[in-house]
Amino acid sequence: MGKLSSSLENKICNWIESCLQNRIQRVVVNYSYSEWSRVICGIHQGSMLSPLLFNLFIKNIEDGINSAVFIFEDDTKLCNTAQSMEDVNKLQADLDKLTV
């Protein structure tokens, strides 16, 4: 089973990699076309990969966060009560963890 699992993981990784590499795009406005340009980051809109990769990206987002975390689609909110500077610092520390 281990070899099958590893083989499947490799195929999935190769498939995702092929969807993210060697992409180009251009902009069209009123039938005027820009030059083709390489895409070096992001996932094209409407991709089947977008929800999957987003869920993998946020899977552990709450780890190490002390505040309440609310996630809806691509919106994440931290909630906590700040009654002292220590509370403010704790909330700021949580925010800093999310930006790393």
C-alpha cells in the first residue's frame, strides 16, 4: 500500500506542478491585445485547483493562535477582547503569526 500511496502522491504533485508552471497571459480591452507575459505566481481564475490549494493553504491557520479565528471563503478574522496592553500585545502577536 505504501508504494501505491507514494506513486499516487507523486502523480498528484506532478499534475499540480504542471498546472502552475509555464503559463502565459495577456489582457484584452476593446479588441486591443497586450503582449503575452509569463505568469510567475497565482492560480488562474476558475481553476479546479483553486479551492483545493486554498484549503491546503489554510488547513493549519489556527495552529498557535490564541484568539478566536473565523474563516469564511477567503476572509479570515481574529476576535479577542482587549482590556489591557497585554491583551493588545497578544492579539498583535496572533496577527503577526498570520502574516508570516
